Amino acid sequence: MFTSSITTGLAFLLTTLNGYATIRQMNDAIVHEGRFDPATMISSYEDEWDLPEGPRVVQIHERLFIPPEVVDLLKRANFRVEAVFGGTAGHWSQRPVSLDEVEAMYVCRRS
């Protein structure tokens, strides 16, 4: 299992998408169209991937997570979360998570 490969007490850094940013873009029309389910936090959309064999449109079903949920999951996996910071690729720092920030960074240690 993944957690058994991390030595107790060593730092572990995890970055994830920040569900708050995506949720703030949702509205009732998007829910009605079936592109977001607020009960399950699943966002559905099409994305175009540039593959070696050519572009391909792929249907994405993505579960959005907000920082308190990620902290809870980490704790259940025997990690102690020391800090949660906001960030976006190329613009990381030790600052609180903003609602519109693309990503969140979790500083943890295995308990």
C-alpha cells in the first residue's frame, strides 16, 4: 500500500486541484444541463487531448474535493496535516487557500 512506503515522521507534500475554484464557476443552468451534480460534487465536461494519433475529445467525470475533505482523507490514511496552502503552478507560497486558487498544497507527515 502507498502509505506503507512512506516512513513515519518524514514530510510528504501533496498538491491537488482546489474544488472551491471550480464550484465557484458553477450555476443552476450547469446543474440543470447535467454538467455538475452538487450532491456528489462530480463535474462532467469534454476535454480535447492532443494525442500522437491526433486530437481526441474525451468525456471527463471529475470528483471535486475541497480542502477539508482532503485533510480528512489524509488523516484517515494516517497522515498528520501540518499546513494547507494555496497555489497555482508557478506561483506557490505559504499563504492561505484562496477560493479562486487553482490548486491546494498539503504539508503532511505520516503518523
